[in-house]
Amino acid sequence: MAEPDLPTLTGEQQRWGLAAAGLFLLAIGFLGFALSQRVMVVFAVGWVALQIFGYVGALRIAKGDFAHPLFKSQVMLHFMAVALLAAVIIRAFK
């Protein structure tokens, strides 16, 4: 069976794609924690949904380029969500 002709990703594209995948896995893990502990469930579900629609929409507009500024802004948006989540958790334990 012939392999599809896919373009080779640059180092920058690989790094941004890896960052997006890591954030998505973090969101899925937090969703599992939130459902098991019954805490922040709405945030966890909304964060996963926001990532799915955001990444798909950004990649569609960027024509699959992980280094496109729109995709980069999606990744940075979710880094900010992690920072806000960390701030809430730190505040809860003070």
C-alpha cells in the first residue's frame, strides 16, 4: 500500500504541534479529574470543547500550517487557561 505524500514538517511546526497536543492531553486529564472529583466540571468540559473547535478552525484557516500565527494564538490562549487554572488551584489551597 502506498503511503500518502505528506509534506515534511519544519522544526517550528513540530514544536507548535507538540505544544498543542500536550495542552490537549492536559485538558483531557483535567476533565477526567474533574468528573471523578465533581469539581470544576463546567470549566473542564468547556476547555476541551474550546480546544477542539479552536484548533480545528485555526488549522482549517491556516491550511494545515502549525506555525501559522492563528494557530500559535490558539496555543497561547490555552497556555493562559493553564495559568488561570493554576492560579485558581493555588488560591484554593491558601
